[in-house]
Amino acid sequence: ITGRLEDFIDSDRFAALSQGGKVAIWATNMLMPYSVTHHMAERFRCLPPGCRIMCMDPDCYPHQRSVHRSRDPQAFQLFDMLDIRWPVGAVEWCKEEGTVFRHIRTEAEHPLGSIVPSN
């Protein structure tokens, strides 16, 4: 799939692919503008339970500091978050160790519902 990420995640095709919660998204958002990461984070909140998101940038759903829970409590209800460390030399794009951020959409209900393709 190629094209603008913002257009794709707003499309009916993305909505149709995400139904059933059997979706894994790898968002290599380290070099994306913050506005794109923010748009992704808002759109991903409406994914059905079970969808998995891996991000390179911790700003998709910040959770490292205790203050984050009070700033965005909804993210902590909607996602199970885990930081995964890869060891030195484990990835081809970086010789150092690093972190990828894994989010799994929980069963919590989003106030706006889920992504539903239009017919």
C-alpha cells in the first residue's frame, strides 16, 4: 500500500481492513511531522479491540511518565501499552539498542464508536 498515510487511515479501505481486530500496524513514525503522529493517534483510537500498533515514536500515546496518565486517561483505557527493547545489532537500521512501542486496543468502548466502513 502506497500513498499519503493520512489519506489511507481516513479511507473506507482502512476501515474495512481493521474490522475484526486482526490487524497489526507498524508505524515507523520517527521522521513524520508531529501533526501526522497526532492524526494517527486519534484515528487509531477508533480501531476495534485486538488491533495491534507498533510505533517508533513514543509520542503516539505518551506513557513513560506518571503525568501522562492524568493528561490522557482515555489512552490508558483504550490501549495496553508496552515498551519493547531490541538489543545492540538486532535491527538493520541501527547498530545501537532501541525501543519500539507496542499498543494493543483493549475492549474499552470509545465514546465515538469504532471505525465502520461506509456503504
